[in-house]
Amino acid sequence: MLIDTHAHLDYPDFSGDLDDVIRRAGEAGVTRIITIGTGIESSRRAVALAEKYPGVHAVVGIHPTNVQDEVEDFLPELRGPGGTPKGRGYR
């Protein structure tokens, strides 16, 4: 079993062929992909992808290089109102 522990599937680079990217990963033996949010909106997209694709799981967060683009008190936003089975914080 292979796990990709650090992906950014929500990035525009993958938007045109994400289904194919995930399919090819599976064919190569990757059974799980952890996609990492780098900001509030990126984290929302990561969770949405985790909800859509069975082998994808999400991590929400703010990357240090992106923190200046976020609201000052971003922790409540990251925690969100609850959780989802595969990504905490957003519904």
C-alpha cells in the first residue's frame, strides 16, 4: 500500500485532469492521497475533494507563506462548525 502524504490536488495544475491524475495514482499502487490546504479557500477545496474521492483525505491549514493573505484570527475559520468524515472543519 502506498500513501501520498503531501499533495495539493486543489491547485490549478490539476484542474483539467484531476480524475485522470487520481486514476493513474491508483494504477501505480497509491491507495490514499492526503491533500493539503494552504489557506482558508484551499482548505475548503481540499475537503471537498476528500468528500468526492474515496482515497483522498484532507488536511486544513495555513501555509506560512500564505498567512499574510488570511484574516488575522483564522483559527475559528479552520476549526469550522464541525467536521466531515475525511476532513475536519468544513462542510
